[in-house]
Amino acid sequence: MNVTISVFPSAAKKPKIPASRLGFGRVFTDHMFIMNYSADHGWHEPRIIPYQPIALDPSAKVFHYGQTVFEGLKAHSTADGRAVLFRPDRHIERLNRSNYRLSIPPIDGELALAAIKRLVAVDRDWIPEEPGTALYIRPFIIATEPALGVAPSAEYRFIIIMSAVGPYYEAGINPVKIYVESNYVRAVAGGVGAAKAAGNYAAGLLAQREAAKEGYAQVLWLDGIHRRYIEEVGSMNVFFKIGDTVLTSALNGSILDGVTRDSVIRLLASWGVRVEERQISIDELERASLDGTLAEAFGTGTAAAVSPIGELCWQGNVWSIGNGRTGTLTARLYETLTGIQTGKAPDPFGWTVEV
């Protein structure tokens, strides 16, 4: 696709932050990408500008009707000095599925990939090189038409910002404690749970805050109808190793089709590990915990990659998993996946894309 992306360099560079102080999503690079949409002109004026606040009319529809979607992917620096993206095509495809569900005009996939590559190239020196770090890339779309009335916006902005990040969880690769939520519901089939829509995450904040008061890192959601079937963790898809089989919830329209989820399933299949994508009840997990067959549990997502789960709490019952230690399979998945992302391990699937 022959599209010119204008670049307006920042006059002043921000100071770099030591890797030990990065945290997650708090340190942003020097530049951002922005592109406008109008009903008359479609998507137009793609440009890279200095990172800065954006000005919106108070009546912009994003504020009133929540018409906004986002994505999250990473760039890594390899040992031989290359900058690589991990499965950007899948992230762009999912962005457009989210767009469709929220009645937002689709983004041309080639243009979106070109914008991500160009922005990473402009801020290439922001990619941290320490273990466990990366350049997190956040594309998002907001409805900007200044009008009140429940209808799709006629104007939008597509923006990409980037953040140098450390581990998503302070525990890093050490197991986290997860609270199984019984009172609140995040999403149901037929809703927007399968879209990466901002409202999905807002719906989970109260439960997450209450879980944090009890010392838990995240919430594991149950289905919104029966309140018995496993869905996903707030920021991750979730897997359980019971006996010799790895289980994960089937894509049922209310959970996210995670890119890391798909990567893990394909890795496990290539190793000859049996994987079942199906309905999993909390009662099945309880039985497996009691009889000792629940050997490992872990979450998967772009932010955390693979995060071991060492404890679940459901209705006051606490289940320790693997004696609270990272399981062998979980560790292998983490090392392999992050190895592919950083060029330290072979990439037989062709998942990395060089900038």
C-alpha cells in the first residue's frame, strides 16, 4: 500500500528511565501516531507527531456512549540488534473485529502495520533491552463527533502511543494469587466481551479493587448466566493443567480471542501436549484441586506473556496450585514464548516481524 505517513519530529527528547523504575504503562515515548476519520473523507492524514495531549469537544461521543476500542502488542530488541514485533497481523485483525462490533469503520491492515512499524522505527531507542522489558504498543480508536444522540459517530481518531515497560505483575514470573469472582459479571455471550472495548475493563474495576483488598492480583470471571463456568482473568486468558491435559475456556463470544492464548495452544500442540478448548466449571477445578490432579495454572496475555497462578480463592475456599510454585510446563512456555519474541529461540511459526 503506497501511503505517505508524515513525520513531525519532537524538538526535545525525554530522558530515559532505568529499567528498574519502568513499571508498566507509565513511561511514554517521544512520538505518537494519529489519523482522522470523517464520513466524507474516510481515514486520512496519517502522521507521526510529538507525544502530546489531545483536545476533544466535551460532547465528543466517546465520552457519552463509550465508542472506543484498543489493542496491545509489543516490540522487542533482539540479541543481534533488531527490533521485532510479535504477531502484529493478528492484533490488527482483532482490532477490526472490535471495530465491527462497536460500529467503528475498519482500518486498512497494511496501513495499520505500516503505522506501527514507522512509529517503532522513529522511537527505536526507547526499546529497553533488559530481561522482562519491552516496548508496549497501544493502538486505539475514539469516537470524536461533537454530538449527543445514541448513534455511531461520524468522526474518529486512530491513535498509537508506546510505553517502555517492565513486568506487568510485580511478581514477574513468580506465581500470582487470583480471586474467583462470584458476585459481579463482566460480560455475556452476545455482548461485547469478545471485543477489546474499554467498557469491558471498566466493568471489572470494582471487583478487581475488592480482590486487591484481600491480597489478590486479579479476578477470575465466571460466566454471567450460571455463575459456574470459567471465562477469563481480567487481563489474561487462563489455562489449567489437570493430569496430562491442558484445559482452557472455549471462545464463546464473551471472552477475548487472545493472541498469546492462540500462540500457547499452538506451542503445546507442537510439543504433543493435549489441549482441550471447552467449557470448564468451577466445580471441576475444585474436584481437581481436592484430588491433587490440578497440577498447574497460568494466564496468558500480551502484557504478562505467561503468568503462573499459585493460588485460587473461591467463596472462601483457598486452593494452592503446585505448592505455590511455577510449574514445569508453565516455565517452559514462558521461556519459549519470550525466547521467540526476543530472538533467543527459533521462530518456527514465523510470528515475529522485523521493523
